[in-house]
Amino acid sequence: MARVRWGVLSTASIGRLVIEATRAADHAEFVAVASRDADRARAFADELGLEASYGSYEELLASRTVDAIYVPLPVALHTEWTIKALAAGKDVLCEKPLATSAADAARCCDAAEAAGRHCVEGLMYRHHPQTTLAHKLVSDGDRPPGLCPGRPHRQRPPGRHPPLGRPRWRRPRRPRLLLRQCRPPVRR
């Protein structure tokens, strides 16, 4: 598999973290950065060892040495620059949220389809070890007390509480997960 050569739109601090994390990847590398200020882009590139820097976002999108674009711009600019990157023939990883409305998200998806490119929102939770552990706990039926993922908190009507002295869950042997808190259903 060929290495994907990435460019980053902006010198935002989250970009530094993503670039550093990507250094361990076998099939991806960051090679360029763009900023509205050419000097700032050059300093960022020198600091992180990137090959190229550009004084405008358009220059980066026009570069033939970049295959994909990472968009960590302010949220209000995500849709605009995601669509421009897709139109330039680049795959896009956009920092969350992808868009500020469902209509803007649909425009991004339509632009990706029209360009024959990928457009992905940068959500880490799917690949986080904590999510894997939560999935395993739920699959095994071993949920910590008071926590059940994917269900909103709800109050029971008066008189519907379990009898006193009857524990419903055994004490967890694992650390508690930070998931949406809710009360589990009463089992009779």
C-alpha cells in the first residue's frame, strides 16, 4: 500500500498533535501545511519537519505532492474548505464537527460523491480503547452499576423502585467507564 501524503490547513495546535501521532503510521505522512501567513506556515513546517509550507489554503489544495487534506480550521470554515478540498481532488479528514447543519453535511457528502473522494469526520471514539472495553462489557452483560450506554437517563415513576436490600448489580471489578449515565430497567 502506498503512503498517503497529507497536507494540513492551518497551524492550529490540534494539527501538531495529529501530525505527531501520525509519525507512527506506516501508510500516512504529513508533508505540507498552509496558513494565511506564509511565515507562520514556514515556522510550523520547520518545527515539525514538513517538506512544504504555503501562504494560502488554495496553494496547498493545488499542490500535486499532497493526496489528502486534514481540516482543523474553526468550525464555521469546515464546510467551505472541505468542499474546496474535495473539488481539488483531495480526500478529506475534517475535524469534528464536519458541519454546523445537516444541510451543510449533505453538501460535503455530495461534493465527495461528485469528486469520487473520501470525506471523513475526525471522531476518535470509535477507535479508542475505552470504546472497545465498553463494547465488551455490554456484550458480556457485565455493566457497572448505574451505567448503560446508548440509553438516556430516565426517572422511574414513584413506587417503581426495586425492593430495598436487593442489589441489582454486583460490584464492578473494573474501573468505571465514562459513559452516559442511566438507570437500568427493573427486571422481574
